[in-house]
Amino acid sequence: MSVQQTLIIVKPDGLAKGLVGQILHSLKTHSLVVVDSATTLLPRQWVEELYSLERSEVYFTEVVDWVSSAPVLLLMVEGPDAIAKVKWQIIGRYPNGIRGQYSENWIKNVAHVPDSEESAERELNLSEQIFENRKKADKDLFKDKMIFALTGMSECGKSTIGKYLDSRGIPRLKIVRFFERIRDKRSPQSELYQFTGEEEKRNPYALWDVFLNELLVEMETRKVSRVSIESLYGGPLGPYLKHRMGDRFRIVYIDISLEIRLQRQMQREGLATAEEAKEILIPRDQVKADSGIPTLKDIADEVIDNSGTREFLYRAIDELIARCK
């Protein structure tokens, strides 16, 4: 199987029906990955060029009107035999294809995808400037910002580091509080994890973009250019924020052995044995492992060793602060 790139344009009706999460899930199950994305309102002239080979079709004007009428989501997708998999197995016809299940007609048919290597190359070339414009806009938006995303297993020292950063003028913020704000604005009666789960199922990019906007508003309110956020769980949120912010978003993984964490748990709680400490720590570790936190170590920008003294830890954080300005 050859590795290919292709394009998905989730049309206004696909966004309105909340199908982005389903499309992303289907891509993952077919061993395909999104290598770039952009939500944008497409200029009419651009859409006319996209459908230029169908200019003589009776539906040409109507489809151009529809696709340029509201924001769409562009996804650059990569993987083995991506063009055929996306066209026929993911976006394709009923019963399994998303288009086959949710299309209303030839125009409101959820998503557009190229159907050959030639059309994929042409449409990716056509989309290149859109992706570049988003990257430039993000670079300008985040150029004076720095976000330290703290993560690690239970009792690894995230709170200690967050408090120390706060003492150095880098406010310590809780990720969950921002999702609570979003929930309170949209569905205040909902349980938080049910709300976030449903929103991610509909369109995770939209939820994460709102989260990022809330974070930037908080930074502006506080008049600060650097903050720490905790705790970053596993899954795609961290990689997405990294994709948006580049080196202005630093994933900081606090590394410490289970043995030392158990010792410190015993000291804090006044426990007599490591087994007692395990009864507290292991279930919490399992929750974090299930969420994918250990995998964040592989993509972390910084891995901080917290197995030594408090002074050693603070020195490592001071060095981090000095590197990331």
C-alpha cells in the first residue's frame, strides 16, 4: 500500500450535523491521520475553481452557492491508500459511508473529497494557501504567548511545579475550569464530562478552539504572556494545541518513579506501609494510564526529573523558564 495524501472538505451541513468527530474516528480506524486542518469561509471564486471540472453540470451554481455560504472544515489526510479509503469507505455511500447515511441531496451531501490521485493533487495544491494562511494567523496570534502544559502520573509534582511557576509570575491555571466555563455558557445543567464528551463527538476542533480562546481571554484579563495549565490528560487535545501554537505550547512531563511516589505518599499521609500507599495511588494511576497520559512523555517538549530534592526541581524549572521566553 502506498502512503498518500488527500483532502476532506466538511461542508456546512456536515458541520451543522456534528459529523466531524465521526469522520475523525473513521479516519483513525482506517489507520489514517490528519496532518493539517483549517476552518474557514471559502471565497466563491475558490469554490468555483474547486468544482471547475463540473462547470457544465446543472448543479454547479447551486453547489458553489452552498459550499461558499458558511464556514467549512478542511482536513489534510495522510496514510496508506488514503484517497480510495476516504472516498469510498469513510465518506462514501450507504450503509457505512458518512455521506450515504447523512446526505440530503446532491448539494447538501456532508463532505467533498477527491476521487483520484490527480484530483487529490490538484485540490491539495489549491488548498495549500488556505493552510498557510491559518498557520500565519496562528503564528501572529501566539507570537508573544507561552503556555506550559503540565502532565504526568499521580503525585508526580504537577501542583508543586504549578505553584512555583506562579511564584515566578507565571499564573497557574486549571484546564478543567475552562471547560466548566464553556459548559456553563452552553449547557449549564449538563454534567461536565458528559458535555465535553458530546461536544468532542460532534466536533472536537470546535470545542478545543473555544477552550483556547477562553485561555487567551484569561491571559489578556490577567495581562500576562505566560501561564501554566494543569493537568493535561492524554488523547488528542495536547497534540491539537501543539499543532495550533507550535513552540509557544510546551508539554511538560514530570517524570518520577512509582517507588519514590509511594514513599512520598506515605510521608504525606502518615502511612505505615507501601501497600497502604498503593491502595491510594494505583487506582488513580490507572485512570491516568487509561486516558493516555504515559504516551504524552513521548511527545513532551520537556521531561522534568522530580526524583531529587525540591531545590533540584526548582533549578530545573528556572532553567525551563529561561529557555522559553
